[in-house]
Amino acid sequence: MDKDLKAIQQARRLAERCREAQREFAKASSATVNAVCEAASQAAFKGARRLAQMAHEETGYGNPEHKVLKNEFAARNVWESIRGVPTVGIIERDEANKVIVMAEPMGVVAALTPSTNPTSTAIFKSLIALKGGNGIIFSPHPSAAKCTAETVDIIARAAEAAGAPAGLVSCLDGSSYAGTQELLRHYAVNVILATGGGPMVRAAHSTGKPAYGVGPGNVPAWVDRSADIAKAARDLVNSKSFDCSLICATEQAVIADEPIAAELRSRMEDQGAYWVPEAYRKKLAAVLFHPDGSINPRSVGQTAAALANVVSMEIPASTRVLVVPLGGIGKDYPFSREKLTSVLGFATARDAQAGLELCVQILRFGGDGHSAVIHSLNVAQTEHMAAQLPAFRVIVNSMSSLGSIGYTCRFPPSLTLGTGGMGGAIVGDNITVTHLINRKCVAWEVASPPASVQLPEATVTGREPGIDEIVAQVLARLGRTSVAA
């Protein structure tokens, strides 16, 4: 059979099967839903290391040990954050206003997963979908299809053993774009949860179905003269080197307050940052980006040593991150773009206002609505800057890679980060279970309707008029004595 036709048929079969399973699962009690999620969480946590190794081997991206942490975070932290969220039956009561709110599953979720965080994203999306009473079908990135399918299989088997109907969690084989398109547009799919590159997210939004998508994360980090410079340096290098910068909210450019810029550079170098000599910068840019400015996939998720080797640049063995002066911001300055690898831009600003303006420019150039970082001990200044930044997550005095997803900061634990209207997404939140349930409201009368909308007899006598009375009143207004007249 033709590959595309086979993929289309697979998408149809899985979607229809998932809809049947979800309709059955929608009747499950809260206890059953939680038992299914608990089993899925435990199974995913147990397989975290093996799945991390599979992802690394299949994609060639990142650091296997860091992928273990991401898998464990998705399995444990995400589940712990939503375990107590009511998602079945009545979830709110307002006795004073006589209103109750019931949870209603969205239905069948089509989930697109990236090559950068394939296994952790699959774990995360499965848990928030199941907790909401939904079914979910994954369409993996082709370069991470095997590890994603294995992750989904582990979760599906655990969920079914705990009481979930067969077919509630499934995965396409990732062999054909036609299969993904069929899944996204299939009548049985109710909502799309898209994490990945721009074309993938645009495809999700073009289907006419409700879709949660994300945009690029060109994250600027301001380091103020009031900051704990030593900690800021540690956070910046640790964050940028975490899984070789594969989390979309990882820092992309540091803007240093001029008075502390030299100290910050020195302390970053102590942590393993290496400033790239001018002779190698154009070569490195050519490795990271195609001539049109798009990311070269071969540069994604690579260590500093691997990138240095490609451009024949000798670096210290302790190097974890390559740092390059920005030179400017925009299409003519490649290092001001998002870099999903171990390369960090660097610039200085004369004061906080100038730094804010550079951060805004970076976000406007390629990260609208995503995330920004502030290292500062000046609370008033931090709040002022946060109000001006076009970003829906502002991470203060922490690693952005882990802070943004809810590990070191108290954002909702998530591996899909919305960018809001300014970034082309419907919400700017960290996506979680509450985004995958609908709220059904039931309200009792608490105020009498005004007299002007009632018939006079009802107002005077306090009773509803009969049909004969109503007909007589209508005829009188028409100046008739009978219907025949």
C-alpha cells in the first residue's frame, strides 16, 4: 500500500477507536480517572532512563542524563501538580449565587510532539489529557518516532491495566505527513495540542479546530548591577547547557548591565562559558543557520565541543557554552535569533532602561509572548521591567530552562508553554489539565424577571393565563372577535 494512504488509514482508525474509548472513559469516576493517571505516571517514571537514552540515540540531541530529569519531571511533578484538581462531575459550587460548575472532557486530543523533547512531552500530554477524561492520539516528529511510540505504549499499557478502555491512548507511526494532516482534520478529533516548530504549529491552527500551540522562545536575560552576579553566572551557564538548550524557554541572549558586565563574563567563564574569537563567528553562524535565517537541524541540541569541532576551533575541555557578542538585533545579526543549541548571545547596556529596550527588541524579533529572564535584587525595578516585557513568563533569579516549566519556579508544571495572542497562540499560560476540560455551568433563578416582559394577567393574578385567555388577548389587540374573522 502507498505510504501516505496507509498513514491516512491508520489516522482514521485510531481516531475512531479513540472516540469510542473516550466516550466510555468520560463515564468513569474520579477515583478511576486518578487510578489510571497514577498508573501511567508510575510507569513513565520507571521507564524515564530507558526512554531518555532512546531519545538521545534516535535524535542525536542533547544530554541523556538531562533527558532523564525531564522525563521524571513530566511523570512526577506534572502528575503531583494536577492530582488534586477536580475534573469529574461537579467541580465548583457557589451557594450564594445558586451556580454549580461541572467538568466536561474536551474529547479526543490530537497531540503533536517535537524532536527536541519527544518522550517528556508525550508523558506530560498523556497525563493532562487523561486527568481531564480525554483520549489522546500522538503524531510524533519523524526523527523521534520510535522513542515517542515507545513512551506512548508504556503509558497506554499502564492505563489500560488500571481500567482505561483500549484505544484511549495511541500513536501514529510518524511515517507520513499525510497521516498527521488526516488526524488533525478528522471529525473525531476535538482539540489539538501542538508542541514543535513553526510549520507544525501553523498546520495545527489551520485546521479550523481548537488548538493550543506555542511559538519560538527567543529568551533574553537581563543581569542588573544589583544582582547576585555569581548566582546569575551559574544559572545562565547551567540553564543554557541543560540538555544542550533544547527547552524552548532557555536563555538565548544575555544583556548585562555595563558596570557588572566584566565581572559577569569572568564568572561565566569560571562556569564553563567560552567567548568565541571573532575569526570563528561567521563560521559558527553558518553552522547554526541556513542562509534564510532558519535553524540548521544538524546544529540543534549539540554540545559546545561538537560545535567547536565543526568549525575547527580549539576550546578548553571544560567548555559547556559558547558565547558570541550579538553585534546587533535583527536578521543581519544571526546570534540574536533563537539558538536551540549550546550557543549564547551577549551584549551590554548602560542601564536598566537601555537593557529593557534591548530585551524587548529581542522578543519582538523572534520570541513574542514567550519568556524573559531578570537577574536583579531590586524588586521595584524588576516589577517595572516585567510589566514592559512582551512575555508571559518572566523568570526572576533562576534558570529559565527549569524555571519556566515549573521546576524551580512555581509556574504550573508543563512542557507546552503558550505565547498568547502576541505570539500567535490562544493562551499565554503553561498548558495543563484545566485547558483540556470545558466548564458546564448550571444556574438557578435568583431574580424575578421584570414586569415588562410578563403578561399583565400574570402580574396581577399571580398565575399564568390559560391558552383561551391568551388567544382572546391576541384577538382583542387585532380588533377581531374570532380566529375565523
